[in-house]
Amino acid sequence: MVTCKSPVRFAPAFLDKSTFHSYTFYSYTSMRLVTFEDAVKRLRTGAVADDGRIVDLHSACALYLRDVENESAFERLADALVPSNMLALFEGGDTSLEAARKAFDYALSKDGATGPRGEIVFYSAAEVTLKAPIVPRKFFHTAGNFREHHEEASKAGFSHPVMPWIVFFQNVDAIIGHEEPVIYPEHLTQELDYELELAVVLKKGGKHFSPEEAMERIGGYVIFNDITARDIQRREMKSGVFSFCKGIDTFCPLGPWIVTADEIPNPHNLAMELRVNGESRQRSHSSKMAVKIPEILSHYSPMGYSAGDVVSTGTVSGVAAFSGDPKAWYLKPGDVMECEIENIGVLRNRVISWEEAYGHKPAALATQETGP
């Protein structure tokens, strides 16, 4: 079963009316790229149709190549053009993304079609499970880019200023997808927080390029929830760095899909909201970025990008740590987070306890307090 219970107006099959919000502000006319798991646990690349069905892009591409291009080697060409791995698809750049678009459009024009060898092209929502849309080689993490976040930190007396141009690498093994649980490691932290962010997926690598050359490298946009252990973060920041507080297993929800860049002409004009149990916590707008996306991408480019890399753009105000009552707002097992960005969608994740995830209490680990 696909566990996509977030409010999705265009996809009745995904809709859970108990979590529907009247203030959902996005509409869908775009190609939403997903990674999904089928009934036999194969990971596939797909695109979500307006009725909520998922088109298997590899099978659809093979069908298009056979029927429209009259290619006899349609299977081999489909393997190259639209592989069943999202990272490989983005490594194909414009060629693969354009092939995916043609395959998607052709499949929709042939409603109910099967692949050249009888493969499934259309999956219902109940037949698949959405996974993280992409697991990149590198995940560039931006902090401090929304000055409203720095201002709320200062007012709350946070131990360190949240300065612009902070960058570090996220742990890609911590990535989870839509509706996958965030596991609360209560033996490590008592201050689990959320951070809504817009992230960029690159379709072209490169290094040492100007802001004017940056936008041509963007392949799509995705929602990122930067889960953070604040008590660990305060200890780490005493040495001027932080990483462990944000890189723990399941602390990197990403999804629910990637919207291609051509569908979002201005990424600095998107409403953003994060809700916990239906209550609005973060509500802002991407126009409030202090440093815009082309400058971010150019600034990090001396480190070198690969196609498929993900770059986050910073969080907005409203995090639990800087609220009037952090203890009440910190995440707890059972909480449900919904991250929404206009023209992209909703990324939904539930927080669960360690025991619910693993069936036993956590083992004692070495901590900063017990170390030398």
C-alpha cells in the first residue's frame, strides 16, 4: 500500500480526509518524479498522474520508443535514457529528463497501456510504496539563509548566531521518504526539532561557475525536513561545527517527489508551511532568502558538483527551539509533521519511538559526557 495520506487535491486515491486542510495552497500541473517500490520490492522511477496513478517511466519509455520512434532496440535504449534509478536519471541530464517527459505524456495518451513485453505501465496508489525520490552522491546543506531564523534564534538567546553562508554535508544514509517514520533516539536527545527547507536537485555537475551559470544546472526541486537534535547541536557548536545533530539515522526526510525545474520558473516565489499534528508551526515564503539560489550554487561550486546532487537552501522561522515554549513544541513519538511548499506538495512523516521501530530499548552508547 502506498502510505501517502497527505492532503493531495489532485489524487483522490491518496486522500485521507481526516488530515485534509482547507488551506492547502498548491496545484498540480507538473511532472512529479518519484521513486517507488512495487509489489515484488523492486525500486522504479515513476511520475504521478493527475488522478494519482503512477506511470513506470522506464516501461513507458520502451513503449514510446517502439511505437513512436520505431526503434527495434527499444529496451536497451530505454535502459540508457530512462533508467530505473533516479540518480542515474538525473545523471542523464536534459536528455534523460526530456525522454522521461515524452514517455510520461505518451503513456497518458495511451491510458491503460502495457509495456512492449506486457510490463505494467500504470500502477494504482494501492500497488506501490513511495520511497525517497533520490539518494544523491552529495547533499550540500545550507544554514542561516533566512534571516528571520537568525532573528528568532537571537531573541531566544541561542548559544550561537545563525550566520549566512553556513554549509556542511548531510549524511545521505539518513535520507527517508514520504510517510516513512522519523525514529526518535531518546537515548541521544530530548530536544528533537524540525526545519522546513526547499532543496534543489542538480541535473548537471560542474565547479567554479558564476551565479549566471547556475540555473541551467537545476533539474528540479524537492522538500527537505532538516530534523535536528538541539541539545546535541548546542554541544557541537562549542567547537564551531555541527553535523551529528542533523545526520542521525532517519533525520533527513526528503520528498514526496521531485518537481522538474521547468514547472517552477521562479523558486523564490513559493509559500512554505510546516505543520505538526495539523497545527501551523513554520509559515513563510521562499522570497525571504537572504542569498538566492544562483548565488548559493555558485558559492559552493569550488567543492564540485555531480549530477543528482542535492542542495538545501535554509529553514524559515518557527522552529520549536526558538518558540515561546520549546519543551511543549519539541517533537514527541506520535507527532505527525507535514511540510508543504507551493507547487511541490506535502512531505509527511510520523515520529515513532525507538521501541516501536526496533522492538527493544536502545543500548547504551558512548556520549560526549562519558568521553575524555
